[in-house]
Amino acid sequence: MPKLSVIGAGTMGTGIAQVAATAGWDVVINDTNSDILEKSSASLVKVMNRLVEKEKIDQATADKILGRIDFTEDQQYFENSDLAIEAIVENLEIKQKVFKAVEEIVREDTIIASNTSSLSLASIGSALKDPSRFVGIHFFNPAPLMPLVEIIPAVQTAEATTKQAKDWVDSWKKLTVLAKDTPGFIVNRVARPFYGESLRMYEEGIADFVTIDWAMKELGGFRMGPFELMDFIGNDINYTVTETVFASFFYDPRYRPSFTQKRMSEAGFLGRKSGRGYYDYAEGAEKPQPKKDEQLGQAILDRTLAMLINEAADALFLNIASREDIDTAMTKGVNYPKGLLKWADEKGIDWCVEKMDALYDEYREDRYRCSPLLRRMKEEGKTFY
């Protein structure tokens, strides 16, 4: 079996290690902090015990999985790796420094990968002497439970590297999609309006956050409302991703962050982890009730859905990913009830264009420009499927 080296023993690194070890790979987890390594080891034991209790696996299997994982502060253990993947802080300079060091240790044919969710892979890979063996492998949290993995070749990546990385991750029983090295890749790009348009409607006073959440869940079939989800992710993290995507897109107004979220972040109202976000998570706190107005709810859903479909259509128009991979990414990466391009066909391409044009006519903001692909499809009477 091949060997994996994981750089970074945080939640994501530990999760990736568990996925690979469960698939039979030998894994070494490296971190410069011994306390984090101990926590990683303890959390894996806890996870395995829970799986045994739930009768998902037996004790012998759990012991075998744990027996395949080693923990070390010494990167020299990477020398026989087939694949080395980093899951460390989202900082370009730190990642480049780590990869320079790793490249000196691993074999010449070792594939080197980054789990970045928001940085340019071309920039990270430029630190390597041989960037042709570098690729993006983006897992979603928690890695053992989320089926989707985005595979992102940089412009320097060799085709053989992309294929090998995809084959390996597929063999770990993950669902892989291929994405272009552009800000947010597929999921974090296409999902922006789910948060952004909800925040905009809240700021305009169209509805409060609990009513917007109700509309998206009850009428749209989304598993979580946008404000619940932002509280779950953490307002600081979600805001930083939005800010990064906005800057990376040369300040395209479609991705503009919200002052509401910025203020929540500044106030320390980060969501579940701080005990307060859009909702109060203190014990005994009274949960606000939504205004269950079907007409209002439908207007909220339609506006957000039109923006999401428009974003998905634009991703296809700009060859970020294939039609199938865009829909798979959104259903398996963020649990959307349907693929957005399939949903566009259901609603009707005319409906999508008219909704976007109505928003543009009302606001006269570039944020609401309709994707040229949707407009062409309307004129030609085409559908996505």
C-alpha cells in the first residue's frame, strides 16, 4: 500500500489521516507542536472507540487503522511517502516555506498536495523546484464524513499528477470533482450568494435572520439556513473566506462582504463556538420565532436561488468545472437539496434570466448581472440537461 504524510495535526489533518488509514494506507502525521500531536492521537482513539460502539467497525479493524498511523515532529519520516499533503494555516508564505522543506526530504516522484480552500495553487506551487508534481486536494470538514473532495491542478501541474491524485482519493471512497485554480474553486465560489444575498436581505430589512433561515429550510429544502450555517462555521471564518474571495476576484461586487458579518466578527459573536452569533446558544436562551409568511418566504427563496443558479452557470461558462462536477460539488460538498443546474432546468431558464434582470433593474448594481450563458441558453431554448 502507498504511504501518506500529513503536515498539520489539526482537525483537518487528523481527518485526512483517518480517511487514508481506513483505506489501508500507512500514514505519518507531522506537527511542530507536540501538544497538538497528542490531541490528534487522542481524538483518533476516541473516534475509533465510537465507531466500535456504534458497531460500524469491529475492535480488530479499529486497532489496525490506528496501527497504520504514526505521529512525529520530525519531517525526515516523509522520505518514503508517495503523497504528502499539508493541512496547515491559510498563509501563503508559511505554506511555501513548508513545501520547500518537504521537497528536500521526499522522493522525486512523491506527489505534493495542498488542502487550501482559498489560496492560489499556482502561488503555492511556485515555491517548488518541480511544481509539476504539485496539486490541490481540498477536503471538506469533517473529512471522514464529507464525501466530496475537490482536485485542483495548478497551471504548473502535470496531467499525470492530477490523474494519480484523483485515482488515489477515489480509492479512499471519496467523490472527487475537478476544478480550475480560481478563487473558491467550485463550492466556496458557487455558495457565496447563499450567505451574501441572505445578509443583504437582512440588512435591507426584508426579513429577520430566523425568517430567512425558515424560508430556505422549509420552502427550499436546505438542511440548514444561511444564518444557522454561518453560526456553525464561525462568523470569523466565513467572513475571512468572503473577504479573500472578494479580493481574489479583483473586487467584483458579486462577492462583496457584508458589514453585518464584519461587525459580528469584530464583536466576538462568532456563532456556536463563542456561545453567541445570530442566535444565542446560552443554556435556556429563548429561540426567536420566524414570521411564517409563505409569500415572503417564497420571495426570499427565489432571490437567493436565482443568485446561486447564476453563480453556478457562470462557473460553467468560465470552464471552472464540468456541469456534472458543479452539481455534484454542491449536493455532496454543502448538502444542497439539488444540483443548481438541474434546479435551473426545473425552474426554467427563462425564470432564471427574468429574476436576475428584475434584480438588476431594481438595484442597477453589477452584483446582479445575469450570466451570459443563461442569456444565450434562453435565446436558443436550451437546458443544462
